[in-house]
Amino acid sequence: MPAAFDSQIKHVILIVPGGARKKDYYDNASLAPNIGELAAAGFVFEEDHCETVTSHRACAGEMVKGLSGCFFVKDEDRVSAVLRELKPGVLVLRQMAQDKGHDDYEEYLEAIREMDRSVGAIAGFVRSDPILRENTAIVIRPEFGRDDIVNQFGQLHHSPGFYCTHRVASIFWGAGISRGVGRDIVDRRNFGLRIESILSRGLHGLRGFESA
């Protein structure tokens, strides 16, 4: 767990892919180099748990349950304008292109590449802004993962019982966030508490959450 610090973070950009395996967006630097760069410079919880893995809407809602002042966007191009004009505490970007995996694995991989490009653009925007780079964090966490294997029809679903479906990596990057890796098994239901913690007390506020 990273060392405690006085949090200067006032804004969190929460990027929620619509079902993505950590082996693709976190472990595969050739597929997602921008995300890999943020992970290497930030703090990663490698074993976040997802108890249910069927409904995108319900599971994503569980992640932000209890968070006040969330603003939701569906397009990365809206991120910069919303941050500058409305200054929300939590800006949630949901990306559902990964769900193309239900039809075609290759389209899923392309959706991961596109997500990585959007993460790179958002990180570049934050870095280039003299105020936001001092008070903004980027957090990447899918609501759940996807199956360990591609089926015989070239499809990649999100089925109960697979390790890669139930376990994902949460990546935290931004001002004052120390580099490190956490391997405690933490449940998705506590994710909103993490966000509240870095907004109010810094990452040391992430200690002591219930395990799955």
C-alpha cells in the first residue's frame, strides 16, 4: 500500500471499459502502451474482485454507488470541456466498444487499442494543463472482465466462473499518487469508497476495506 500523503486531488476521471480482461489492458504493453505507462507510474490494485459479471449497467452502477457529484460522459472528446467548465469531482467515462467481443474477438482487441488511444489523449490533456496536472487523477477499472478463453466461434463473453471475468486490475495515476502494486483481493462494492478516499485523504484512505 502506498505511503500516506495529504491529498491534493480535486478531480477524478474514472474510465470504465465495458468488460475488459486485465491480461489485455494491463498486462499487454504492446496492446495498450498508454495504459501501461500510467500503470507503471501509478498504483495498481491487481486483484479487484467482481462478484457478478452479467449486467454492465448494474455492475458499473455498483462501482459508483454512494459517490456524490458524478458526471457521466460517453465520449472522450467531452472530457476536457466538462472538466474545465463544470469541474466535477468525479467524471465517469463509460466505454462500451469492448462488448463487440460477444460477436468477434478481433473487434474486442481493436476496442482495447482504441480505449488505450483515448486514455493516452486524456492523460496528455491532464499533463498539459498547469492546474489539472496538480489536482487530477485518472482511474481505470472495468466493471468486470471477460472469459479466460475465446470460444470456438471466435467470441469472447463475460461468463461466471472464469478467473479473468471475476478479477480485474484498478489503475490509479495522478498528482501525489505513489508507484506501487497491491494484491489484496478487494470487492467492487468498495470501489466508490476508494474514490472518496483519494478525493478527501489521499491513497492512505484506501486501507482497511473488506476483502471479497
